[in-house]
Amino acid sequence: MTAEQQQHLESAEAGLQILDNNHGLWSTQLAWENAHTKLVDNIELINSLNDIGDTDNTGAAAAKKTKRLIIGEKAYIICRPMMKYFEDQHDEIQGISVSFSASQLTYASEKTLLTRWKKLIDVANLPTNAAFFTGGYDVTMLMITDLQTERTAFETIAPTPKAKRSVKKTAKHDLKAEFKDQAKLIAGIVNLAQGKRATHKSFVEDIENAFGIDTTGNRLVNAVFTIRDLTTNVLLNKIKLTFTKGDVTFSQLSTDKGLVTVKGKEQGNWTLTIEGKTYVTQVLPDIAFDPEKPILKQTVKLVKS
């Protein structure tokens, strides 16, 4: 999986968490239920395809998928009462540390899942949390031991050598297709959410921020520019950046930290003109706001006039 794809996957997982945490707002509503199911299936398939790409082996990927679903369910059976326990103990810090949804414990990269499962195990095994097992929360030490055993088994599932190269190539091709489908699914969910803006504004904003796109499918943040002096490397304030694409033009000034954050603009290639009172004007063509790539981050260094 490329860095760009990983960024998109993390955004999708973050959005799925928002949906899970606010299940009561949309459950029993068919359009929402269908969108949620499709997103879960998409994330699961992407993780499975990534396993094939990483291991070059369909057998190992299938075995890991089966094991992941089993462990995710067992982890959430422990996690849910654990969060209630910390709520009852008024222990916000530990509560936040294990505040995982069912999706977060099931659909993520292998590295992320191993870390989350281990966090549950480590917190449960702390001597200071012994009352968790005696306070009527229906979790036993045997369940923690079983989760640890399952986690170890998942971690040690090894790929079979000499797998066919064509399988790996197919998986990479399918990944691209699934990420295109994911972008459409996310845009659909964001549009669906607009119907709740009047009554549940924070929920809608949380979804948009998690997915990182607006109602038109464009990024909420397109690019971040840092403006510095070429000679001294000092951050420059009140430098004017003007973006032009066809008949559309907008300008922004750099902050006292030399930053210009561009938000909610149309995707495509823009021409950037950078002007400062004692600096030589720079013109940078083809500044791309592309939702298929990571958020553009660029440092511009100006020369004194």
C-alpha cells in the first residue's frame, strides 16, 4: 500500500469510528445502514488485499482475515465493559486510552490492530485495575489470556514461500479500484449527512473532518504553505499568496508563523503568485490540489529585492 493509499484508509477508518460512536443517530435508516455496511466491507477488503500485497500469499491473507474478525469481536467484548468500568471510576485518562469502537478493533492495518489489542491487554493486567474483574463487569482474566493467545497467533501467521507473482499484481490493481470505490462511498456519506446538519451539526462536522472532504468531495484542507526568508530562514508574516485557476482567483496572507492553509478549494492545477513588500515576486505554476494524493505541504523561500 502506498503512502497516499494509507492516508485515505486512515481517514476512512476515522470516519467509520464517528459513525459507530453515533450509531443512534442513523440506525434503522436504510440509506445509512447500507452506506455503513458498504464502507465496512470496503475497509475490510482493502486490508485483505493489502495483506496479499505484503505477503504475496492468498492463503496467509485469508487466514489473517478470519483470525482478525475473531479477535476483533473478542477484543470488543472486553473493551465495552472496560470503558464502562473507567467511567464508573471517573478515570477519564484510562477510559480514553481504551476508547475503541468495534470497527477500530477489527478493521485497520495489522500494525494498528496489534497495538490496540495489546493496549487492552496491558490495561487489564494493571494491578490497579484488579476491581475490573470483581466488580460485576462480566470479564475474567481467562478472557484476557485468551485474547493474548489469539493476538500472538495472529502475529505469527506466516506467508507461504514461492507464491505466484500474478497474485500480488492482481491485489495491487484491486487496491486501486477499491480506493476509487471508497472515495465514492465517502462522498455519498458526507452528502447523506447534510440532511442532519440542522439538528446534529457537530455530528456532520465530525464526519467531514474525519473523512477530510466537503460536500462536493473536495478536501477540507487542500494545501499548507510555509513561507521563509531564503538567507535567514526566518518565517515571514503577511506575505500575500494569490491562487488563480481560469477565472477563479483568491488570496491569503501568511500568519506570524509563516503559514498559509488553503481550505475548501476546487481540485485541479492552480497558478500561485507570492508577493512581499521587500521580496522578489515568485510565480509557481501547476500547484495541484489533488484528492488522490496526500495534502500538499510546501515550503517557499523568498529572496530579498
